[in-house]
Amino acid sequence: MLRTERHADIAVWTVDRPEAKNALDHATLAAFVATVRDAAKDRTLRAAVIAGAGDVFVSGGDLRELRYRSSAEDAEHLSDAGFALTSAIGELPFPVIAAIEGPAIGGGAELAVACDLRIADVAARISFKQVRMGVTTAWGTVPRLTALVGAGAAARLLYTGQDISATECRRLGLVDEVTDEGQAHATALAWAADIARGSPKAVAETKRLLREATTTARNVRALERQAFIDTWSGPDHSDAIEAYFERRPPRWQAR
């Protein structure tokens, strides 16, 4: 589920599915998109914070729900739902801060990258594990990630699927601040309060300018969507899912 709170003129959206390590199922994705789109109409909101309940930010897609949804049509639906969420975040007229107090994996890493700012506590880690599950990113992430960390670092993160510590994320520019353990949420609220002190119009226009300045290769979305559909419905992803539940290494097919 998605839990929503209001702190004066700041919204807090918390993915609260501890039984699934805050994995995103279709219902949570749909609720998230609707919540963000409603927030875009609220002229009293000045900033938002995205968090995960407990000690995980978001662990990606919910594999228990997705285990047997391996068709091209399933991939299209998941890609488009996630892209609707990340695009809605980008189109909000105010900044969104990710408060990362634990792992942000796969789709969770894509969600964090879609935010305007990222604050991680020292115990957090980020991992783009898509290739280890036999798929690509799906939510418009490649241009966003490349704009944040550069082509070389983006290649390393996407090719290897390595777990990257909060400190290394800060060095790469993937996160903007590293806090003591358990302090990312409070720091994100403090930053949001600072944002709220500025002119709403000026902040909205600044976000628009920053978005335009860092949006590159707009046609990558179509390529990414098709690559995700092809890999999601292919044999590598199917075996990776079964390997996850059987606790064994995947058996990759040759290209």
C-alpha cells in the first residue's frame, strides 16, 4: 500500500509493504500514480518526500505477483505503469526528495533516480539489478541516470548490477547527501521545508528548467520500452525469476 501524510505544505508518500520489502505491485503503482497526479492539482503543496517503511526504501517489482506474468503484454503494462509514475514525478510543479533509509533495488533505484533530490542514510545502498534478472531498465531511467552520474558511471551501474554504498553513491553524484543511520527522512523533511520558503512560481520554473537541461536522448524511451518488453518476455528473465525462488544462479541463454 501507499501511505500518504501531510506536514503543512509538504507531502510524504511512503511505500508501506514491509511483508514484501516495499516491492511495488500493480495496485501500489496505480495508487502512486493517482496520488502524484492529484498532488499536481494541489496549489498548496510546495514539496514532497518519498520514503519506504522500515529499513528498506523500495526493493523493486513484486516478484511474487510478477512471477507468472512473463508475456510481452505484461511487460508493456509494467513498463508503462512505472513510466507513468516517474513521468508524473518529473512533471510536478514542485521538487520531490527521495529519503533512502535502506536498499533501493531495481525499480526502487529507478524510482529514486526519478526524484529531484536523493538523501541516503549511511546504511543505504542502491543497485540496478535489472541485468541480473535478465531484463533492462523500464521507466525512462537511462537518460536520467546518465545525466546524474555521466555515461561511464551509468554504464558501470547498469552493466554490473553492483550494490553501491551510500558513500560511493555520494561520490558518483547519485545521491545528494549521506546522513547518519535513520536520519535521511528527517533531513529530507528539513530540505523540503527549505524549498517551501522560496517562491512557488520560481521553484516550479526552476524545476522545469532543470528538467529541460538534463533531459537527453528523448527517443531513448521508445528503445528502452521495447528492450524491456523483449527481455521480460524472453527465456533469461523467466529463468532468473525461477532461480530467485529456487535460490540458485540463473542459467543464461546465448545472445
